[in-house]
Amino acid sequence: MTTVLRMPAAMLALVLGLAAVTATAAPAAGADAPATATRGCTDQAGWDDPTPPRRIHGDTWYVGTCGITAVLVTSPQGHILLDGGTANGAALIADNIRAAGFRIEDVRWIGGSHEHFDHAGGIAALQAASGATVVAREPAARVLERGRSDRGDPQYAQLEPLAPVARVQRIADGESLVLGPLRLTAHATPGHAPGGTSWTWRSCEGEACLDLAYVDSLSAISDDAWRFRDHPDYVAAFRRTLDAVAALPCDILVTPHPAASNLLARFNGDAPLVDPGACRAFADNARANLASRLAGERKDPST
């Protein structure tokens, strides 16, 4: 049975009682960013280069930067934010939430993809600004709370510290965040990082309901000290991740680095935004990447 994480009853009652005053269910007409708004994000754009917010579908918004994704899923009872960008990018995410017509104070939950500084570096600041509860799977939760990773992460030697996050609530594979009409399900997808987590939910725009998948990074990269072939259990878990991602309900694929799924170009209509085969193709590409990495390590044992 799927477990759900709900806001404590007393807090939820307060939110419901004040929803008409505090929460913005939808932006005013015309708040959608124009189709050309993201064209300022070039291939050379950095993690902290700003871009306007953009409705993905229905209640779901892109509120990240040119180089780093953050997703806001909205409801009259409050909102759920996925990922917090870098330490400097947190303010840009907060600005985009406001620019889309919502209040940062109405964010009730903050989840994430994985525990690296480019996606989690801004979570502490966004938690402070919103008062939201941060939720993560156990491997990521430990890193968020202490503000640093450990040698269990393939990229450990390359990772910058994070501002520690207070009171991270644990979520397990298959559990869901529920807030009003929203139900976001967490999927354990370790590989790129030990705490890797992907999220799925259903979003409706009128009668057009689609399955959205926020799929964690799947690249098999590491610092100079880590070899995947020395960690067969980790590689086996990575392969299970790829199988799980390929099977996700996935009409619209969103990734922590928008370039990994050509996301901003898809917003502009340069490629289809809706593609039910996108998650499988994303997993297949990552499977080939992992196989190439392992083959390279066998060919050159010094790597």
C-alpha cells in the first residue's frame, strides 16, 4: 500500500481556513511567459542565469534558471516545490515563484532530485523563506542535514558543501506527498547520487490530464578516486534505477538540468513537449552511458 505524507492536521486546518487569503491557486490571466522568453538561455548559459517562469502543464510550473530546474506544483491549499537550485539560485527561484503569480510563503513542501549543491544548495534558504517542510529519501536527508556528502557519493571530491537544512522529513520509495488535490509520488532512483529521487504526478489543464515525471539525473560520472566497477552493488542499484525510470508514467519528462531533456527548447515549440516515450528513451541513453563508463574503466584500470 502506498504511504502518504500529509501536512500535520492542525497546520492543514489552518491552511484550509486561510486558503482564500493566503494561497494563490492560479495566476492572473496572461501570467504565462511568452513562448520566446526562454530563448535567452544559450548553450553557454550558466546555472544561475535567470529565465522567466513557464507553465509546464496545468498546475505545474518551471521556476528554475537557464541551467538548473526547479518545479512548482500548485493548489489552493498550498504548493510543492521540487529542487532549490544553487545557493545563489534560491533567490531567482523565489523571484520566479512570485513572477508566476504565487507566494513563496504558500510553499508547504520542498522535495528534490538529489543532494548535490547545484540542486540542493538553495533549499535551506527557500525553507527559511517559505516555512516549508523539506522531505528527502534517507541518503539525501543525511547530506542535507549535515551540509556535506561522504565517500559513498561517486562525485564526493568535487562536491561543494551545502547550507544545512533543518528537520528533514524522510520519505521512502513509493510514498507520496499529498496536499489538497496534489499527490506526488517519490521513486528511489540512485545512481548519479545515492539519494537520487524521481517524482511523478498527474496534472490537468481543463480535461487534458497528463502524467508528469521529474526524473533525476542519470549520468554515470564521478571524481578521480571513484570507479564504478569497484562498487558492484552500486552499479546493480543504478541498473534497477534505469529499469524503473523506463517504466514510469511519463507524458512530459522534466529533468534537473533542463538541457538533459531539451526542456527549454521544448517550451519554445522547437521539439514536442509531450512525448510518452521520453522516459524510456532517457533511461536507454543512460544505460548506454553507464555501459560506456564501465567499459572504459575495464580498458584503463587507472581511471
